[in-house]
Amino acid sequence: LHFYDCYHGTELVRDAPRLASRSLADRRACTLSFPMEAGGYGCVVQRATSADAPLRDLLGRMARMTQGKPLADFSDEWAFLPQTLVPSKRTPLASSAPPGTVYIPSANYSFTVRGIEIEGGGGSGVDVQFPWESAPSRHHSTTVRIKPFYIDKYPVTNARYAEYLASTGYIPMDRRNWLSFWDGNALQSPPVPPASIAKAPVTHVSLREARAYCAWANGGSRLPHTWEWQYAAQGIDGRRYPWGNTQNQSLYPKLIRGNTCTGPEETTAHSPSGDSPFGVSDMVGNVWQYTDEFRDAHTRYVLLRGGSNYRPVVKSGTNWYFPNGIELD
């Protein structure tokens, strides 16, 4: 066995075995010794083989970062981590409207939006950092020059995603929770959704899987930037909802609260009355929709837009599930 001190980035050597007269369990026990200050942190990794490349990389970075110093020697002054917007792959220019899409004209768009995280104030460090910003912040406002583009009129349905699976033969290595609303149908070859949800938006796919679908669809497409998504939903008049400024429950799916998620409604359920100014449907209140990915030195995350029709209920105490915001701002 091999043991590694992850904080200091070093391999640990087991202490010498104790007296042979001790019990078999004691003789099989392993004793490790390493320094750890009061109130500090320690992490030991056990492996049957020596460290592989990812672990060696982690150990090297930790050794360089800690330099053998105790945690108390580091500054306790908080500072945010700068974020980077992950670039989207360029797609071929369309000579005509791809099937099932809506044309969105160019504009100098006033992009104003805020993060809806439960915790954190309005200062730096909360939410994301767009390329034009100097720090992550909950509130964002700028004018963006948007070039014309096409966007699907409806979210990708289960039936359409099944076409993609049949065409590409894609099956994930780990199917746990993948297409979970398809029940056992996701195990078929190729997978086919139940007829009852064929026209509902596909859910339980990863960001990578969503991008792979986009690359396949219409000869090459991509996920929208979050400002493109919001422009397609809002138009240029700054409205709070795709249909206007008044919250109207008849124009989007009813929120389900409880401990059972029955799935989203069909994509056409509130069209055309709930459409955006450009005629894009089902943009809020049914399923969370992928847009941009951000990264910092420790984490990666994706901006989801639109909200969903389900939020769990906590029987007692505070509900820490993410807020379900359908407002576009």
C-alpha cells in the first residue's frame, strides 16, 4: 500500500510494526505519522499502487503551494478567484434558416441580469465574472453587440434527442440518472423515450452531452451565450418575462412543490401566448437551460437560465434548494 499526505504533497512511510506479541489485528494495522497543526487540515490518500499522473500533479501543486509551511503562516485575508468564460466553438454560418429555428436579428443589446444565489451579498465574489468585468459580482449590466443568429424555437425534446442517439450511437459509460424520465427505455438500443413524454424537453443530460447534441444538430450548432439566450427571450424593451412585464401563470408551467418531480410539460403547452417577442417558446418555468461555462482555479460551473417547474419542499427548517427564478432580469 502507498500513502500520501495531500496537504504537504509528500508520500508517507509507515511506522515500524509494533511488537509481534500483539494481536493479529494489531499487526495488520498501519500507523502513519505526519505533522498537523492545531486547527489545521490533513488529508491522507491510500492507494494499492503508486501515485498515478493526476495524483502526482495534485501532490506537486500542493507541495509548491504549502512549501512546508503550516496553515497559520498563510494570510487569512479573503480574496475572490478571477473567473474565465470558457470560449464556445465557432459554428458554420447558415445560408438559410435551419429547420425548427427562429431568426434573431443583430442588436446593441442592453444586457442586465442578477444572480439569485441564496447566500452572499452584493459585493465582489458572488456569482460570475463576465469578460468585461474586473471581478465576480451578483449584478451585471452592459451593452453587448449581438450578431444575428438562429435559435431553436422549442427546447430539445425527448423525441429529438432520441433521433440524435439513433444517429450517433452514443451511450454514456455511466448511465446512472441519465435520461431518468425515460424509465427503462434508456436501456434499449437505441434508447427511445416513452410516447407520453416524447414532446417534453429532454432532461438529465450533462453539459458535455448537451454540447455534443448541439454539434450534431443542423450540421453544427452550439449552446447560446447567456446574453444571447436573454436577448432571444426578452427582445430589446427590457421586459421581465418573455410575454411582457406582468407575471401570468397561464403563460408558463405551474410550479410543482413536493418530494416527487413528475417532469416538465410539453414544449408547445404555452405557445404562442407565452412566446418571446421573436417567437421563441418555452423559455421560462419548465426546464433549466444550459448557457455559458465559467472556470476559476478550483471549480467549473455553468449558467442555467429559465427556471423549472419543480422545486423540492423541506418539511422543517430552511429550504436551501436553489431559487427558481423565471424573471429575465
